[in-house]
Amino acid sequence: MKRWIIVAALALAACGQEAQQRETSEAQPVVAQPNYDVRIGPTGAAGISTAVAMNVAAVRAATPNYVVAEVDDQIEGNPFKAITLTARNEEVFRILPTADRAHVHAIVTRSAQARSPAGETVGQSKFAVAPPEEVTFCNAEFVDGAPGFACSTATDGTFWRVYRLPEGAAAAETFEEIEPDLLHDATLAEMRWIAPRV
């Protein structure tokens, strides 16, 4: 009889634990990792790490699980065709062509889904947290018409972090002219990977 009581008590305790675990899981659902590559860094972006032809078929083969589409784009009034990689109804990466339009030149992101090797995200990470050895070369530049700057390891760096200065900051002709306090609070606005040349 004692055995039956102990077994019944253990069974009831186990049921209670299962119910409690179920309630906890429902209250705090586990967020699944995306099944598409959101990484961008010195060695590649979106799973692309080598030279790729600038066409939808080649990009689709290199970036499984993304919705791949060709779109109209322009730089300084010069139109061209870009390719977008979309997931969860958001453009995660935009692929830009070489001057001859034959191959991928660069892959850029302005999506908070993308992650640098240091875990940085666009719109949230500050220049102050960038790995110092990866931002040794910087140039002043405009970001969507606002003052900012871009940094990499050298003039020919393969991975660039682009920052927007805090609102109200004056434009500077060179990176060295930007006030240190403004640099510290600059926000990551874009990440770029430059593809290998063919």
C-alpha cells in the first residue's frame, strides 16, 4: 500500500511539473534561430564569401532560404539593377553590382536582423563598442544626407561599418575633425561587405 501511495505521489508531482513547464514555455516562448544566414563581416555576407555572378539565379543558389529579387536602384542619379535578399517580410541585404554589372561588388545591410562578428546590429550599436582593431581606418561621409563616417581595417578593407553622427552634429571634412564625444555616440547605420574581385 505504501508503494502505491509513493508512486501516486510521484506521478502527481511529475504532472504538476509538466503543467508548470508548459505554462512557463507559453509565457516565454523560445525564439527560434532564423534558417537563413544573417551574418556579415570580413569574410562574407548572407552566406556569400566568394565572387558571384550578378544575376538572380546565381544569388539564389548562394543564399538559400532568402526571397531573392531584382530591383531598380541608383547611386548619385546613376540607375542600375540591385538584388535584394528578403526574410520575414524585410529586406535584410542589398547586393550591388561591379561597374560592368557582371558580378557582385558589395553586399550591404541596414536591417536589425543582420549581425556582425561582434554581434553588432544596425540602429542599436554604437561606435564605442566596435572592435578597435577593425576600425583603424575611417573616412567622413554622409549617411542619407546626415553627417557620418565609415570605418574598416584599411582603404582596401573588405568589411565596413557605417555610422551616423548624433542629431545636430556638424559635418566634418575628415574623420579626424569629428569631436571624440560625437564619435563615441555615433550609431551604426549600415554594414558593407566588399566581394572579392574576379
